[in-house]
Amino acid sequence: MRVDAFDFDLPPERIALRPARPRDAARMLVVAGRGLHDAGVRDLPAWLRRGDCLVFNDTRVIPARLEGVRGGRDRDGAAGAKIGATLHKRVDLRRWQAFVRNAKRLDVGETVDFGAGVTAVAEQRLPDGSFVLAFQGDEPVELLLDRAGTMPLPPYIAGKRATDEADRADYQTMFARADGAVAAPTAALHFTPALLAALGEAGIASETLTLHVGAGTFLPVKADDTADHVMHAEWGCIDADAAARLNAVRAAGGRVIAVGTTSLRLLESAARADGTIEPFTGDTSIFITPGYRFRAIDGLMTNFHLPRSTLFMLVSALMGLDAMRAAYDHAIAEGYRFYSYGDSSLLLPTQ
């Protein structure tokens, strides 16, 4: 399909720069078939059924944005070029792939000083222009990032305000456990212990998996046709016990509702053709566009996504492009808040 089919105009004032407080006070647009219903996140138990299961991503966002100075001098004798790095995928214990700002001033083999005693060598330049950075010393990289890094807010927020201490908590879900994400699974930012308790009382189960969200989730689709877009890879894991419990939910007539596109993409990556969810460990680069046949999930709770993005393509695949265009037009007209810190939607396709 042509990428411009997924374009739409969003007024800048609809972009949320801070989350709702408390978290579960956010609004929620329910898209059930072709019907639209204005609700709130706290209404979620009423829109689900006893026996359904919500699937959360327990990845934890690390402070993966770094600002530093390149060591040595370049060809014209200039010293101390400023280098920005956003880590996006772990290679091993000490090496990370990173998108680099001012990359033309950085050569392979040079060291970047990120301050606070944190340095890394630009070990390799990759075909997409990013680098492999090898962090120096013996301390775990997570400790180095805690000292020198900041939370990697999405560009549509970071371009409008500075990252601050509040973001260290705000840009982390209550389920965060496994270090490794450089972007939050934002659909789960709306959840609180009180909401989870209300869901439990309504007979709605919960399950967790892990997908370490990469900064590639924010990369624009530069191709004119979706067939020409190369999707970024992210590491994920569903253990055997979780897979068995999810299969039991559907066998008993319940629905599997993914909380966030990250959970959905991993579930679909792990599913067989008959919908059975298998244990999964490894990278996934699944790219879901209209025409895709969903196998593992029966619904999706997700925030509102960017125009021309792979995530808007995914929700259009689930609900239909016309239905999602109508839903987004309604959300814009009714003042819903968009993107990572914005409001939510609950997408329940006709089975």
C-alpha cells in the first residue's frame, strides 16, 4: 500500500507533553467494530469480559540518551566535537547499537567522553549510519547510564521541552522489571494498582512478556510503498508458562487483549498459523499492515500514533483503515491527547 494512505493532519496542541495525573485519569476512545464510544481508562473493566486476559510488556526503560565530546582532533584540526547518542539495541554486555547525532564528525576507533566517568569507543559504523559503541571499564553499562544518561523521550516531546527528573518516573510503567528498552510501552503507562485490582475483581486476568522497545519505533517511514520499508528488529521473550496460560485463556473462550503494540507484535511473532502461542526468545522485525491476518490477539489497548507510522499501519490492519481514520478524526475533534503521554484507545474488532 502507499504510505501516504496513512497520513493525517494533527494539530500540534494535541500532542501531550505530560501524562495524565493520576495515570488512570486519562481518556479512552473505544472502537468496537465501527462504533466509537468516549470513555475513560478507569472504565476498562466494563468494556472487557470475565475470562479475558490483558497482556503487558514488563520491559524497563533505561536512560539511554547520552551527550558527549569526541576525543582527538579531526582532519581540520578541530577538537571536542559534540556527539549525541541514543542507544537502541544491545549487542552484548558492553556494546550497544546507537543512533548518533553529528555522526559525520565521528570516526571508527574514536572515543567519546559522555562525562561522569563514562566513555565509549565507536567500534563500528553500520550500513544504516548508526554505530556500535563499546563502553569502557568494568562497571555494568546500566550503572554508567544511570550516571550519565537521560530518559530517551520521543522527539515530539523532547523537541518541545527539556527532559527532567519527573520523566524518570513518568516514562516508566508500573510493570517495568527487565532493563533494556529505550522507549516505553506507553499503553501501560495508564495503569495503576487500583485499576489492576478493579480488573482482577471483574475476573480479568493479566500476563506479562518482555519486548525491549528500540528507538527505531520512532523512525519515519521513508519509502513510498509499505512493501519497501525495512522494519527495525527488537528482542523479546515469552516463556513457556506464559504461553501455556494464554493458550488456556482462548481455549476457555476468553479474549487475549494486548496492552500496547509492543505486546501485540511479540504475541503475533510467537503464534503459529492456528493461533497457538509458542514460547519465544529472540529478535522480531514483524511489520503488520492491512491485509495481515491476526492469529494471537483479539483486541488491543494502545495510545494514538503518528501519521505515516508503522504503528498507525498496525492499528489500521486490525480495525480497517477507514475505521481508524474516522476514529482519529473523532479523537482530534474531541480534544483527545496524542502520543506517548497522551490518552488511550481500546480497539475491539468484530470477530
